Amino acid sequence: MTINEIQDELIEDFAFYGDWMEKYEYIIQLGKEVPLIDEAHKQDQFIIKGCQSRVWLYPELKEGKILFTADSDAIITKGLVSLMVKVLSGHSPKEIANADLYFIDQIGLKEHLSPTRANGLLSMVKQMKMYAIALQSKV
């Protein structure tokens, strides 16, 4: 699936839920499905700066695609990083670097997250795109 197809699927999934309590429960559920980072990669260099909680994100380049694994010590944040991994993992560095992540606005995350969580989400996006840019030269 393309990045846009995954985003469109998430927009449909979120539309199914009536209120934001249900959407938060879905985000928490997604956090339980995130490909967990290897304990050996839970190092300071893989912590996303700008998140209030601790969030680790590890990129691995395999066969021209970046595979992300992640974890967080906060359940909502773990769900948010899981959303980002779901959308961007398994794509080429160029696709990730150039991705327009319109689903964030369309599912209403910007309006419903606290300012600190919204900043954390933007930090996740920025870090994933920076990894993609850095790994482009290795493809």
C-alpha cells in the first residue's frame, strides 16, 4: 500500500468512531500493535526530542525501505507513534521524506491533542523525515 492509501484507510477507521473518547481508545489500541523497538536500541540517540514523554524510534534500512520500530512510556504517545509507524514504515526514504501527512488534520488530531502532545507528534514526523533524508544516500 502507498502512504496515501494507508492514510485514507486511517481516515476511514477514525470516521467510524463517534466521539473523541472512542478515538483515544483506538489510538491506545494501536499503541499495543506498534512493532516494539529492540531493548538494545532504547538509547538516548533514538529518543525523539520535543516529546514530553520518552519516545524511542529506531529506523532500519532493509532492501531500500525504512522499517521503523518504536516505544514510549506513555500510552497515548505510544499510540501516536504507532500511527506514524503504521503510515511511514515500509516505504522508501524518498517516499517518506516527500510524504504529505494530511491524515493528521483530517482525523482531527491537531484540534484534540493537548499542545504538548501536538508538539510531540510534530517532533515524531520531523524525526522520521530526518531519518529518511539521512538514509536516502544509502539506497
